[in-house]
Amino acid sequence: MRAVYRGKGTPLQKKLIFGGAAGIGLVLVVIMFILFSTPAQKMPPAAQGGQIYYTVRPGMTVGEIGKELHEQGVIESEFKFWWTAKLNGFENKVKSGTFALHAGMTPRDALETLVYGNTVTVRFVIPEGFNVRDIAERLSDEGIVNADDFIARAKDYRPYDYVEDHEGVRYAAEGFLFPDTYEINGSFDTARILEMMAENFDRRLTPEMRERAKEENLSIYELVTLASIVEKEAYHEEDRPIIAQIFLKRLKLGMPLQADPTVQYLLDAPKEDLLLRDTKIESPYNTYRNAGLPPGPIASPGTASLMAVLHPAETDYLYFVADRNGNNYYATNYADHLALVDRVR
């Protein structure tokens, strides 16, 4: 007996309809397979396990956000992030602002934070005496910036005329990023962090300080360079103006500063005591081999060290040595200095 087809449309039309539905289902299965079964993209090593601050800028697409989140180590797959946003209708619901995320989040958790979570105020502290690499490492550890990006930008960052361009300088921004406690309420990136720290330095350098530098026949660049060395040499507040006076006197006499921190600046890791071979390193920063100031600052000096250079003590000292606890001992001549070195070291 011949079967009779009673559905609407011809058998061929029905076949096409059923085939189309099956095709759509197959596509969905493939997509779901790709979404949940493909190997994870390799995550960047920089942000494994820590908090990461991420800023969504107005007008960003979920594709752009996913790409940056993967680059920062928040998510393992850009595609999974994009497809999760599509499936859940999150495409146009991500808020602008800065969010506290963490490495290894699922796409859904990351998206829900960006859609439903609260924006945050980012706070970080940069101590006196930190150099560019120290700052980059601190900000990277706290998930605020990429260290390599920060270092690369600091290399040529000269926001003000007094940030002079000298041959051999490692980082143009060195010394001009003021050590302080910072809070950021809005969006930010590496460029904004540098700008904010440099602007803070410029505000802290008061008109009175600038005028005093002129009276001392120091450019702002020379002031900051010398203050950075004082910052690294002085462990106690009362030592700053004395050490500043010794260095200023040596500069006038044409004597090498012989400041250990300028050599430490050249090393991959700090040493408790420099070796003789360290003091022979060929570099314009080595103040054992070269008279005068190094080509630029070696760290970020605080206000106390800047003021010490502007208002040095009045003593006859020309030498000093520090013991293991950071206490300094001063001498007016080389023989007495050697005796002090033997006694405290």
C-alpha cells in the first residue's frame, strides 16, 4: 500500500526544511564543540594567579575586550569570551570603567563582572628611592600595568623641558616620577600612569625650590640627579643634608663622587658590598671612574632629598662610610676615612 504524505508542502519542500534544521543543529553542535573542546590559547605568563585591573573604554566591542583580556592573562580564549557574550546577550551591556579581575577567569565570570560588577578605585604606593624598573615591577605585581610596556615608554618619556636629553641615559623618565601614594578613579593605561606621576613631580617642585636651585647654580636636571644619589645613600633623615654637602663639595673640587648606588644601578641585582671589579665597570653612570654627575638620575628622590641638595649642611666633611645598619661615619681626610672603613666594615 502506498503511503500518503499529509503534511503541508511537497515532500521535496519538507525534505529541504528538515535538512535545513538539521544543518543548523549541526552548526550549533560544531560551535559548541569548538567552544568547549578546543585547546586553550596559551595564556601570557605575566599575570598568572594575581589581581589584574582592566579598563573598558567607551565604544569598545566584546571582541576588542576579549583580545585585551587574553593578552593580560584574564581569560584563556578570545573566541570563548566573544561567543559567551553573544549567547547571553552581553554584547552591548559591558560597562565602561576600571574593574578588578584576576588571572584564569572563565569567560562568563569575566563578562558578569564587566556587566554587573562595580568599577573600582585603583590605589598604589611608590616609595622614595624606587627606580623605573622597581616601579614597573611594583605596578606589574599589582596588576596595574605591563612591566615591559612601562619600561619601554619610560625610556623616552620627557614631559617637561627640564627633563634633559643626555647621551647614555637609560630612562628619560628616571627620577621624574614622584614617589607617592596614588589613587585612580577613572580609566587609565601605562601612558596615563607616567603622566600622572610626572605631573605630581612637577607640582611638588615648588617655585621656591626652582628659585633656590638657580641660586645654587643647579639646573633642575642636576638637582634631581644629585638628589637621587642622596636618596639611595641616606638611611636616616639627618644624614641627607650632610651627604648632599659632601657631594656638592666634591663636584666643586672635581673629585669623583664614588657613590656606590651609581654602580648598583648598573647591576642586575643589588649587592650588599661592591667588589673592586664592580667599580671598574665601563659606564658613564660609574662615579668611581668618572668625575661629575652621572648622565641622569638613578632613582626617584623624595622631597627630603631634594631639599637636602637645596639646603646642604655646613661641615668640613669630604668622606663618609655606612655600617651594616645604615649609620654613616664622616671624615675630613682620606686617612681618617680609611680608618673608619676598617672599623665599621
